[in-house]
Amino acid sequence: MKTIKSIFSLVMFVIATSLAVQAQVNVKSLQKKVTTASVTQSKPAETKTSGQTGQGAETSSTPSGNISGKTLYVSIAKGSNSNDGSQASPLKNIDKAIKISVPGDVINVAGGRYAGTLNIGFIETDKPVKLFGSWDDGFTNQDIVSHPTIFQPDNESARTSRKALMKFTKDVAGTVIDHMVFDAGERNAYSGKEGIVEGVEGGRLLLPTEKPSTGNSTVGEPLLQFVSATTGGDVTIQNCVFVNGPSFALQAGHRSGKFTVKNNVFVANKMAAVEIFGTCASTGGPNTLSLCGQVEIANNTILFSWSRLKDFLDMGYGVRIMTKCDYNIHHNIIGGSILAAIDHTRFNKNEWVKVDNNIFFVNKDKDLHYSPASNTRLRIDAGDFGDLDIASAKANKNEIPKGLQVNKAYLEGYLSARYSEQLDYDPNSPANLWREAMGMNKQGTMKSQATMFANKYPWKDALGLFGNVSGFGAQKP
């Protein structure tokens, strides 16, 4: 009898243990399902952009990376920085929206002139931004020609704020800037006496070291800048206008990913319209280059790129091919460069360079500067690009594009632009003879003059350059 009871007790114990284990497994399974369900999020509706672009330049809606981000709205005419940033209660300033946004958020900006909160004169961010400008007041239609969003500080802002119009200092992955006008023409200082061109407002650009007779000196910073310390990631700059930049229109350090510059208009910028350089570390030892990422420069209209100084001797490029990046430059219109349309003298690897299907014209020192070896600089016309030892150089043309709506007064001034120097030196003047007797150097004076140098281009005329040539340059966004 004791044996039967022992067996019965053992059987009951095994059954109870089995049921407990099964219940525990069911609970864990249920917990897993609940946890999985709690992180599932729906994708919000995408913000649409209007219109079409030409070959090689696709207009995108809000990037797919914005899964959990919200949309903020900005209107200089109807907004307030105390609002919540909703479509019904928009913010007033772009920099305020950037400040309260988080990576993944979209910022839609209505048309109007912006200069920063309290006319601070710049926008600075340490996080990625998805910035879509040129919306109408109801945020239903986006059109850079009909209702442009223009960031345009005045000269008064230069008294205390001397920074790039828009600057990225840290994280950039996923950044998109679309349908924005960046213009430094009102912040720059221009001469009232030198470089006067009939039909063009003001005289030549004054350098930051030159004090104007009234107002504040020029701020020698780029229009849009990504500093060397920025982290890697994809960046897209599209459907924008960059005009009257006193030191580059777009200058960027690029650590990884793809940097896309497509369907933009660049006019009257100094030194270069586009300069993008790799910033990743080289790991192959001395005299080696690491490939940081890709750069695509497509369907842009780039005109009147001015030199560093008024003597026209240094810089003045449409695009500068820098090091550590794979460049694909195609379907652009690049003309009116003081030196060359493209600069390839930084010894970036030729297998990382493609230049295809571009139109070049009236670049004063040929269409391409190329250095195949140290102390060598070749000046090459577009018709000879096929002889270059680069990854691809096909279907480039040197011709004046028909239908290009350039400001005629500005064009006339550029075509006839000259630099001259006049030396006033008399070695036998009483003053110089006295200097000589005292063991001092003789002196003279030199006057230099440019008939035109980086004069102000009308930003509204720059808007008229979209869609001038089918398939090449900036198309209608």
C-alpha cells in the first residue's frame, strides 16, 4: 500500500510541475507579443513637393527616414515663436523651429524674407534638418518662384553676427534642404566708387578687410557650410538658389555617405560655387587617400563665380573637386567663371572622378584646371575632356545655351571686366633720397582698380534661371 501511494504521489508531482512550466511559457510568450506591439508605429503622411525636374535631377518628397518625426510649420507673416508650430499655429522663425525640432522632424516654411530671430543674421544647427521652403500661406503648394522662402539678413546684422548664413556643426545624417533662397547681397558691403556697372546696383564687392563709407563690412563666410567636424551620413541640397556669396556658396566637409547637390541655381558667388571635401581618416599610411563617400553634383546652373581678390588671379571656380570623395558631375550648366568651370588640381584619384553631359561656356581660363602631377596645371576645353585619364568624361559640350535668362547688364559687365594697376614711384623724389641717405627703403604708391568684381546680382533674376534649358542645368522644381 505504501508503494502504491508513493507512485501516485510521484505521478501527481510530475503532472503539477509540467502544468506550471507550460503556464510560465505561455506568460512569457504573451509578454513578448505585448512588447512587440508596443513599439509598432505608423508612418505619417509624406510632405509633397510640386513639379518635375530634368534628366538626372529627381524631386523627392519628404525622405523615408522620417518614420517617427513630426512636422513643424513656420511663417514669418502669420507665425509666432510662442506658438506650438502646428499648421494652424506656425512658428515665426526658422531658427526657432530648428531649436525645438529633433532629428527626423520636417520643417515646412512659408514664403517670405527671413533673417533669424531678432535679425540675428544666421542659422546654426548641431543636428540634422529636413527643411522644405517656399510654401504658400496655407502650406498646400510649394513653389520657389511664386512664393520663395529667402534667408536674407541685412547689413545691420553684420555688426555683431559674422557667420555663415546657415551652418551645420555636428550631426548631419538625413539632412535635406529644399526650395530655399540664400542671399548675402543685403548683408555684403559694396563700393560706391569702384566697379560701377551701368544697370547693376552698387559697385564691386568690398572685402571683409575693407571698411565701407557707411554700414558694416562684408562677412567673409559661406552661404551654406558643413564644417569639417560634422559626422557622416546622407545629405541632399536640392531646388535651392545661392546668390551673392562672399566666400563660397556651398562648402562642406563630408565624412561618409552620399552628398547630393541637385537642381540648384548658383549665381555671383566668390571663390567657388561648390566645394565638398572628404574628412574621414586615411588608414593606408603616408601618401594614401581613403574614400570617404560619394558626391553627386547634377542639374545645377552655375554662373559668375568670382575670384578670391579683385585681381582675378586666384580661385573663381564653379565646382572644386577636392580629395577623398567619389565625384559624379553631370547635366550641369557652368559658365562665366573667372578661372575655370571645374578645378581638379587637388590630386584626388582620377578613378573617383566622372564628368559627363555638362554644358560649359565663357569660362575665362578654360573649362577645367587639371594637375596630373606636382607643379603641373593643365587648362583644358570641354572638347578635350575625352583625353583625360579619369573614370568618365563623355558628352560634354562647350556652347552658349540658348534661352538662358541671364541679367544682361550683369553679363555685359562680366564680359568686359578688367583689372589694372597704376604705380606711382619716383626714386629721385626728395622723400626717397632722404630715405636712401638714412638707409631706408624707397617707397611708392600703387593704385589698383577692377571694372567689376562680385557685384550684387538681383536674387529675383536668379529665380528666372530654373528650367531655361531642357535636360541641363536647374529644371523647374
